[in-house]
Amino acid sequence: MAWTNELIQELTQLWDAGHSASHIGKKLGVSKNAVIGKAHRLKLPARPSPIRAEGSALRLRKQPPRPVFRPQPVLEVVAKPPPRPVRRHSDGPGCLWPIGDPGRPEFHFCGEPATPGKPYCDAHCAKAYIVKSRARSEAA
């Protein structure tokens, strides 16, 4: 679209008369955005926004804040489970190998005499600590 001197003059007159950009665009056969862009390039005086205009029906009104419902957390008192029995022998601490399901009351620890320096008895140390043989580690 080419802006002729006649169209620019009519745009300026309608703009100064206070017509809306969409009305001017319909009258000139162009889009509202074309009118706004040309008015900006011609440095025509800016119009106050109808949304921000004082006393306008379209003015946004500040709403009082609504109370926000925030549920309070429910605190549950969980009883600490009783300590699990550990069978100990008179010659030192017992094996700490767990036996059974920790969630069941019959859960317990092995309790046999622990190997010195280890938390388990000899039988459970054999299960817990796997030593690679020299032949296997060299083959790998």
C-alpha cells in the first residue's frame, strides 16, 4: 500500500478529530495497524489508552485481594519403633547380619560372635566379603 499525500492528509485530519485507528482504517481502506504505524512515523500525538484512561468504563479496577486457602499440614506423631533385639554373646559384640523383613516384628540380627574387626560372624563375612582369586583377576 502506498501512502499518498491525500491519504496522509485525511489520516491526519481524522486522527486530530479523535477517531479511532480502526475507524480511520475502514474509512481509508487499510488496516488498523497500518494507521497506527503511519501515525507513529508521522509523529502524530499519541492517544491515551482506553484501558488506562481515567473515568473510562474499560478501566481496570483494582480488586481487593482474595483470601487464599492454604491447607495446614497435618502432623502425624509416629511412635519410634522399639529397638530390635540383637543376640549378644558374652565374648563381645554380636553379628549384625539382618535376618527377616525389617518391617515385621520377628526381624532380628544374627547375633553370633562377630569376627574381630568386622561387623559379621565368620559365616556372614563369607557372604558379605567376596575375594577375587588371583587367577580370576588376571584373566579379567
